[in-house]
Amino acid sequence: MNRVFGRKKAPGPPAPTLGEASSGVSGQMDSMDAKILSLDKELKGYRDKLKTTKNPGAKKNLQKRAMEVLKRKRMYETQRDQLAGQQ
């Protein structure tokens, strides 16, 4: 029969074990490391292009792109460090 405030909730899935949670966090850290490595490669390409570029307008555009990539890299590094602190 329905109660005044509704029915009882169905039991949810069991809580993850410590090992499952740890493996999930380490998987996230591995993906963060892969993203950071790809951003490093992208930054290296921008550095090489900046050395060879003579046009000041193009150089400024490359610097802007490199700064955006560097900001993303720093963001991923801080997230990775936070995950490492939780593990």
C-alpha cells in the first residue's frame, strides 16, 4: 500500500570496494598523463614554429595558441595532483 510520503526506494547498487575505487582513480590519472603528454607534444610543435616564424602577426597568433595549450596543461596537472592526493 502507498504510504503518505510515497514508497520505499529500491535498493541501489552496492558501494564500490576500496580496490575498485583505487583502480578507478589510477585509471583517471593514466588518462590525465596521456593528455598531458599530448599537450607537451603540441607545445613542442608551437615552440619550433615560433623559432622559425618571421612574421610578427603570425608569431603573436602562435604565442596565443601556445599559451592556451599551456593553460590546459597546467589545469590537467593540477587535477592529476589532486587525484594523487586522494589516492
